[in-house]
Amino acid sequence: MSFIGPDAMQTAEPLPGWKGRFWRSETMSFAHYDVETGCSIHEHHHPNEEVWLILAGRFEVTIAGETSVAGPGAVAIVPPDAPHSVRVLEGGRAVIANHPIRTDLR
């Protein structure tokens, strides 16, 4: 499948305030989130590499003990198995890519 329209994407709110659209390529999974101020993702880890692209808002991202505030245009790269967490300081949007495909979501 070369093109995926918004109506073909799965939608869900896997955590309170994290409203997402989800799709996959052959080897990667993706999420596009609209997120409310004050939402967070607890510290966790998984075997997939994860890349965050912040489109709007401000996100406090902690990766392997290093914390940074990421705003529009910033990218956060989470290596496989690295503990990481996120706190939304200002509601916004982010696209997250995982390689290989995350099968534990949705």
C-alpha cells in the first residue's frame, strides 16, 4: 500500500489525552498524536527504536536519564531498550515512528 488516507488509519486514545492515528509500512509503525497539556507517558522501554518529531507544543522528553524540552521541529531519538518517558508541558502534536513495527500497541 503506497498511499494511506486519514479515513483508513486506525484511531485510538491509548492513554488519557493522547488521541492518535496509526498506520504501518512494511517494516515500521507510526503514530500521529494530538496531545493535551499535562499528559504523560510513564518511564518504559521496548526493543524498538523510536523517533519522535514534535510538530507543535512543548514536550519534556527523558531518554536514558537525559531530559530535554522539545518544541516544534525537534526530534528525539530513543535507542532500542532505552528507558524513556514524556511529559507534555504545552499541548501539541507529534509523529512517532518505530522500527521494527511495534506489535504491543493498540
